[in-house]
Amino acid sequence: MTTVPTAPTASALRAARRRDRRVYTRSHPVLFTLLAATRHRAALRVGDAVLVHGTETYRQALTRIPLDRAAAGTTGGASRELSAGGTLFDQEGTGHRATRRAVADDLGAAGVERLRPVWQNVLHRRLAPLDAGREVDLVPLARELAGATVRALLDTTGDPEGIAAAAAEAAATAVRDHQPGPRLPGTARAAATATARLEALLAPAPGEATGPALRAMLAVAAVNTTVAALPRAAAWCADAGLWDQAADDRLRPVLVDELMRVIAPSPLLPRVAAADAGLAGCPVRAGDRLILVARHAARAHDQPPDALHPAPPAVAQLVFGAGTHACPGARLARAQLDDTLAALAAHRPTVLRARVDRGAALPGWRSLTIRAAAAHRPPEKR
């Protein structure tokens, strides 16, 4: 008999939200408290920074305000400082558009279908122990899945888990090097060393046009968002009782968008204004830091995931940016999460243990151990 998916109960949603909040409160407690306290203002100045929380205000900041793509404290600034520049994140004008087109081609529908067998193989192998009633830690699975995908995308020969580890270290050191306040001794050197290690693992084939800096930044973005997103999405499904929705081929794509919206793997987008402007009555000066809170703009904090009652697509899309600043890897991220949920839904796993990663660049789990529900394990052979 087919199970009809139902909306999650209020108590299940509270339990799921309580667990997921830990990735913020235990890894970035001061920042999370500040953002939570100011989220009722669409835009608010704090010193030389403007916090942007509102849905429309966030969209306007990305589509109507000229942004300095190479400023210190931004993704582009970090990439330019740690390399020779020329990456997707710090380019301007025609160079930026040309690079975006090249990346979009690799991550379009045909590119995703080419890469899909790579991560499906990882899912099949890594989740096999669930059939025997054994435990599985989803964080190593997500690391290998991300590293293997990057290796195939960039046509390199590096070890998938080595690529994932190097990309995580490069991101974490770059974040530490660009946090507000005085820099700690050695952080810039550590960030540069980590990036060089990653670039060496991603050495291109002879004649490959993609430069090492761009390859490294693509790996950093793909690995860190994947490792942050997949285990958190699984925990939400387990805690909130969303496995029936995940098992439904019709509802699962909607659930993917909902989970991405609520997880917001990159919850903050640091940017710098390149011209004077205004946001929701808050003056913005050229050179001001803009802290774009994707988590709040997408209503992740007060609208839980539910494929039966989803947020409008225009709101859900905001976790991937907007306009010319939209993430070209959105299709890939959705496809990976869709396949992961489909594979897990057959087991209806529960979360046994979860430990926050306090040193990661993005809020996430250091380990998240699951086990299949007893009713969804194959009968033991006699």
C-alpha cells in the first residue's frame, strides 16, 4: 500500500529546528546571536557594515547595487589575495561573463547528467551498510561525494577525499583570515599554503584552459556547500518526519528546494558596495560592507521545509543568489541532494549521533551518524 505523504507535525519540526540550530550556536555563537537579534530589520547599519535581512532588500542588494568584486573581506577578495586573480569570484565585466558562461556549460543539464553516475556510485557504496542494520556517518560520505564530483568535473586525478579535505582547509583558513577585527599571526600564510595544496591536487591536464585559481575556487565552493548541505538535509528529514515526501518522486524536487532554502548552505554572503545607494531606508556608502543574510531572506528561520506547502520559488532561489550573482552550481547542488534523499528514503534512517564542526567555513556537522529504521531493513538470512 502506498503511503500518502503528510505535512510534518509541529513537535517534529521543533525537534528538527532545535538540532539544526546547533550548527550555528556552537560554531558561530556571537555572530548568530547578532543576526538573530537584528533580523526584524530589513537593513540595519552596524558600524561600517550593513546587515541585510529582508527578502526584497536582499534581492535589491544583489541586483541594483554595484558591488566591488575584489574588495577585502569578500569571496572575490579572498580569491584574488590567495592567487593571481582571474577567478569567477573576482572578475569584472566581460571577463566575468565569459567565465560564468564556461562554468555554466559544465554545470548545465548535460554536465550534471555526465557527473551523476559519479556521485550515485558513492551513494550506493557508502549507504550499503544500512541494509545490514549498521551505522553510517553521512559526513565522510558527503566529503567523498563532493571530492569525486569535483575530480570528474575538473578532469583531474587527485584522490577525492584528499581534494575534499584540502578544499575544506582552504575555505576554513580563508574565513579565519578574513574575519572582522585584527588578523591573527600566520593566518594569511596558512590560507595561502592551504590554497596552494589544493591547486596542486587539482593540476589540470596539458592544454587545459581553466586556470589553477579558478579550479581551486570551484572546488572550494562545491566541496564546502555539499559537505554542509547533505548531512543537514538528512537530519531535517529524519527529525521532522519528511521521509515520505522524500520517497515521492513528484514531491521530492519540491522538498529539495525547501531543504536548500532552510539549510541555506552559504547563510551569509559578504559583499562590498562600489557606489552610494540605499536599502530599505538605510543609507549605503561606497566601501561599506554588506552582510547579506541569505538564511533570513529565504525565510529559513520561520518557515520550515514542507513540500506540501512550499515557499514561492522566487524566495527559495535566493539561497543561490539573484540576477547576475546567481550561483551557476545550483542545478548540480539540487541534483545531488535529490539523489541523496531518494537513496536515504528507502531506509527511513534516524539520527543516532551528531557533532558540530566548529572549525568549518560553513555551518555544518563534523559527524552525523544514522541507522535505518528496523521496518526498512532487509530480513536477515537464516
